[in-house]
Amino acid sequence: MPNNNNLVEEKEDLRFSIRPYLTTNIVEKLRRLFKENKTIWDLENEIRNTSEKEEWEEIGKKAVEIRLHNSERVRIKNEINKLFDGNVEIKIGYTGFEEIIV
């Protein structure tokens, strides 16, 4: 089990490290990226939680939605990478994103 003190320290370190780079443009892109990630995660959870009685067609529709959202997610990540000359790896978790960039 992770030590909560370490997590708090990591979060503070990250907040301090990225603050100089958080222009309005980057924050807006990160918010869009988080929104796309959340949508994908929610759709994947819906697929996982479907009953066997549910139509395969519905699962297929959700899979297509995931693919479309993933394309947008990749486009946003590429936009951000261009701002940093490709020298940044972007990983955004499901929770706590707003707390880090604000």
C-alpha cells in the first residue's frame, strides 16, 4: 500500500516542477486531454460492466466511440509535444488532475 505522505510529496514536487510551463495554452490543452481520457475510461468501464444479455452492437458502438476519442487524445498529446519539442511524456490520471495544475 502506498504511503500517503510520499504521494503528497510527489504531488507537491510535480506542482512545483511544472508551474513555469503552465501557460494558458498548455493548461487548456491539458484540460482537453484530461476530458478525452476521462471519456475513454468511462466508455471502457461501461463495456466492462455490460451484461452478457446486452447486444454486441452496443458494445461495438462504444468501441468505435473509444477509437474516435483516442484519435482526438493523440492529436492533443501531439500538440503539447510540439510545444516542448517532443521532450515531454504526458500521463494524466483519472483523479487529482485539477489539483496539480491549479
